[in-house]
Amino acid sequence: MGNDGGTIARGQDLKAVYGNSSVAGQQHLDNLQHSLLAVCSLTSLPLYENGHGQAVVSDHLGNLYLKEKVLELIIRKKSSGKGTATKLPHINGLGDIVDVNVTWSPEGSVICPVTKTTPTKQSTFVYLRPCGCVFSSRLLGDVRRHRKVPSFPAKVDISQECPSCMKPFSFNYDVVVLNPENDPQHADFNKRNFAYLSEELFLGHAKKPLKKKDKRRAKPKKAGALRVQKP
């Protein structure tokens, strides 16, 4: 989290997520983006098979998993203790995952339910913690500009409705970039949002209150309020 752990993502982080910045190796990144969105990060099994999307969950890092396989892992961890602790150590219970609602094309590609676009180097995909809806990050950027979401102090909650299901979410910490391996800024964006959620609000990834031992582990740091610039 750097020297400002527990603060909401900075302006350059938001621009990296909502903007159109180019990335080296464009075609390679497009292919990688499609591949990572199509398979389980734990087992590499397909998330879409035989014309149907499987039940999918995600962690605070933005990785996608088959829900069945993650639940099996959690059960093994609880039953065998330290024997499986090295695999996905940040996932130990249902509070560490969120059900995500993926819209699939007939060909098995992830598509935005609103814009009908697919992930590219210029349009990564995100999901929202409260509802799990998955859509293009550019759509979220358009919503910010259309609603004239201003710059705001770090601890002011800026709420909006999901463009897909209309469930309320916070721009401050409820946005998770899917498969951010393509760009370190995207990975940092996810980590900063989760740090704020856990260290300042004492909530887990699924927005459930942390247990006392988890609160002690969070140890929030005091830092000046950073202002998050609109993209």
C-alpha cells in the first residue's frame, strides 16, 4: 500500500482503469485478456462450457474462479488446516469471495451487458462488490463523466447505481478490475481499494464485518486525505 495504506485509489490509478491508455504488446495483451477471462485462475478449467456459463466468483485481486472449485478448496482448508494454506492464502471463507454475474456471448467470450463490447487493451472489464455485475470499465468512466462525479476527499462516500442491475455501489472502493496482470496500475488499484475497505471500514471483500482477529491484522495507518481526481 506504500506510505498511504488504507487510502482510496489515487487519480492516476482511476485514470488507468477508466481511461484509454495504450499498452505495449497490444495484440498479445488482447489475447491474454480474453484467455484470463475464460478460465478459472485456480484450475485453468473453462468458465464457459457447452453453451453455458458456470457459477463464477472472484477475490479482491480480481481473479476469476469456478465457484465449485473455490468452495472445495475452502472446505479442504477448514478440514485439514495448514496442509493447504499455501494455495490462495487470501481465500479462507465465503467473506473472501464475491459471486460475479458474467454475460457471455454465444461464442463464450465475456461481453458488457450494456455496451455489448468485449475486453481489449483499451477497455478492461470490472465488477462491483455489492452486486457482482461485470461490465466494461469504459462504461463506468462514461457514468462518472455523465453524472459529473467530482474530485472528492478520500473519506467521502460517492455512491451510484450499477449500470446493469441498478444496485447502489460506491465509486470509492467497490470497483474491482478483472485480471489486472496486464497492468501494474490496475493491480495497485485493486489493492488500494481493498486496503481502504479492510483498514478503514473493517469490512472484508464481500462487505461483511471483519472478525476481531482480522481487524487487529489490518492495523490501519494514519495518512493525510488524498484527493481522488476524476478520470
